[in-house]
Amino acid sequence: MTEVMTLLKFIEIVAGGIIAGIIGSVTGLGGGSVLVPILTLFYGVPIIFATGASLISTIATSAGSAGTYTKKKIANVKIGVGLEVATTLGAIVGSLTVTVVYKYSLEWVLYLLFGIVILTSIVPTINRGKYEGTKVVKPDFTSRIFQLQGKYYDQNQKKSVEYIGIRWWLGEIIMFFAGMLSGLLGIGSGALKVLGMDWAMNLPMKVTTTTSNFMIGITAATSSSIYWYNGFIQFYLAAATAIGVLIGAIIGSKILLKISNKDVRWVFFAILSYLGVEMALEGLRKGTFISLSGLDRFYIAIVISAILIVSLYVIFRIGERNGQRQ
Amino acid sequence: MDKDNEDLTKVISITLRTAVVVSMFFIVSGVVLMMIKGGGDGYTIAQISSYNTTAPTTLRSNLVPLSNIPSGIMNLDGIYFISLGLWVLIFTPVIVLISAVIDFVVSKNYLYVLLSAIVLTNLTVAIFYIGPYLHLAS
């Protein structure tokens, strides 16, 4: 009987992993940003094991989907490797910080930080879809030195897109913090990586998302070993989520290459904002700043995230209309 | 330059896929072995699937010495199959980086040889020094 229950529990976690993998892959945030909230809020897994399992599945996501992307020659390996200098350093700092957090039982900080990271990831993710093409910019000195140019074939536009990256140094600074968050929260920090490449370095959205997916694995591998020796990885959970998230990521990367980002984005933003508010509330509750029952937390999170998404949608639509008029 | 990038992405793509398949093979067979045998490494299935962070009986990664992996595999112990699968995953990015370094050396792109060497150093320091050191300190 226990064997059957354990098997069912295992399949249940795999299913959660598949959902997290699809959402993570399509948004470019990585499976971890969705997996950790699902495991902690709905499966009752302690955040220490959830982040450990998430790191492992993040490598699987990255490897699984990067295989698909690099085959289509969209990801820029050179730019990715150059930026990994900062993310791997950040990952070491982050995962060492986390050992201190657990030593002093400050888990609530991680919940709160997690919520904030998800919520602040949403706006850059929304903006990402705005620039399907590339903005024409003047190359700066880093474009030449670090060879920040490339091209890829866009399946939707049916043409080859050429691009030039700028401000390599600013990209590196942002990547350090992306790596640190990755080590702290067991996520790939896809949003910050995208911010670094899209906003700071002016790379096209498709290149940004795919290169980020390729980089995430290297960052996560750096933190994983430190997590391993600290005992933050629980085999049963890590095995189930690695399988689930990988399946989800493969499905997600197939979806991503076929659809234009605009169609599905809002569904994912709604889910993400709900998970973000829930995590932040849980952090405040665990830090004993507020007292809430699980059900209250659920309703409050639904209301706050609904308001958030509706207002973002309105702001975005108005912005889009003004953009068309000009 | 684009030609180089194409060759490199092809190698990386194959490496990643192979590593993921190998890793998943060990993880899935580990889970099957664990379920059939009702446990692994002397732990019951209940202890293996427990989320209790404070109980000393909960099986977590620091309790499994990597040096036991070969003998664990020989004994068809599920836990060690899963461990090996997880470590194949952790090492995948290292292999990718090494293939990138080789490619940069071949194309005489010395700036990127240096950058990828720094990344590789960070990774190996984390895997071989910081982790084991923390383990000894605790």
C-alpha cells in the first residue's frame, strides 16, 4: 500500500514539474520560477528542498531546450559564455549566502524575495514581446571588442535577422545579480538575464530567450554542487521534478518556436503574478509580520494578482494604441 | 565567424541531448529500482520520500558519499543510480564549456578562450573545492 502511495506521490510531483517546465520554457523564465511556488505552496515541500530540486530541474530544462534552440542556431553561444563570467561568480556568492540563511532559520526572507522576484519579472516579460524585430543602434566599443554580432533565421517572419549588441559591461553587472539570485532561490533567473541582454545589450528577444536558456544550465550547475554538499537536494523530489520539468521544457520549446509571443503571454502573466503574490504573503506570514490562514492567503492572492494583471493589461493596451498613432 | 558558430552550436546541441538522455536513463532506472526494492542505500521508501528537514532519518544529498557511487551501481541500488543521473546533469554544462573552449582555441579567438577559461574555473572551484570544503566544515 505504501508503495502505491509513494508511486502516486511521485507521479503527482512529475505532473507539477511538467506544468512548471512548459510555463518556464515558454516565458524564458526557466522552470524553477514556477516549480518552487508549486512545490512549497501546493505540495507542502520545505523551501530548502524545493529550491534544491528546482536547481537540478533547471539544468535539465536548460539542456533539454537549449538542445532544441542551438540546433535552430538562434542562441548565441559566444555572448552566452562571455556573460557566464559574471553569473557563475554570482551563483557562488548566492549559494554561500543561502547556507547562512538556513543556519539562522531565515527561510521567510527567501519566500518574500521569491515573491518579489516573480512580480518584478512580469513587466520585463511583458515588454519583451514589443520588439519582435531589432532596434537599430550604433555599435559601441564593446560591440567590436567582444564580437557582439550575429544573425538567425526567424521562422515567423520567414527571413534572416541580423543584430548587434552593445553595453557589454552593463550586461555583466546585471548578470552577476542574476547569478546571485539563482544561487539564493534555486532558479535560473531568466527574467534578469533577459533584462541584461534585451534592455542593456539590445539583443533581439528570440536571441535573448534562447541564449538565456543555454546559460541557465551553467549557472545552476555552479550552485548545485554547493547545494549537494549542504544536503539541500532530496533525491525523490529531485528525480521526479527533473523528469517532469524536462518533459515540460521540451513541450514548451516546441510551442515557443511555433507561436508568436503575443497570443499566450497574458495567461502566463496571470499565473505568475498569482504565484508571486502567494509567495510574498507566505514570506510575510512565516516572518510573523501578518497572520493569515491558507484560505485567506489564497483569496487575497487571487484578488491582488487579478487587479495587477488587469491594470497591467490596460496600461499595456493604451501604450500600444499610442504607439500605433505616432 | 558564422561558420564557427554553426559548428559549435551543433556540437553543443549533440552534447546536451546525449547528456540529458544518459542522465534520464539513470534517474528513471534508479526510481524503478527504488520502487521495486522498496528503498535504497539502507533507507526505506518512506524515509526517502520524506520532506522532514529536521529528522536525521530523511535521506538528503549530503548523506550520500559520491565515492560510493560505483559500488552502489554494481549493487543495483536505486539511490546511486539517481545520484549518478543527477551528477551527469550537473556535469553537462562543464562538457559544453569545454567544447566551447576548444572551439575558441581552434578559431584563435583568444579573448573568448580567456573568458571561457574563467567560467570553467568558477565552475570547477564550486564543484571540487567550495562544496566539499563546506561538507567538511559542517
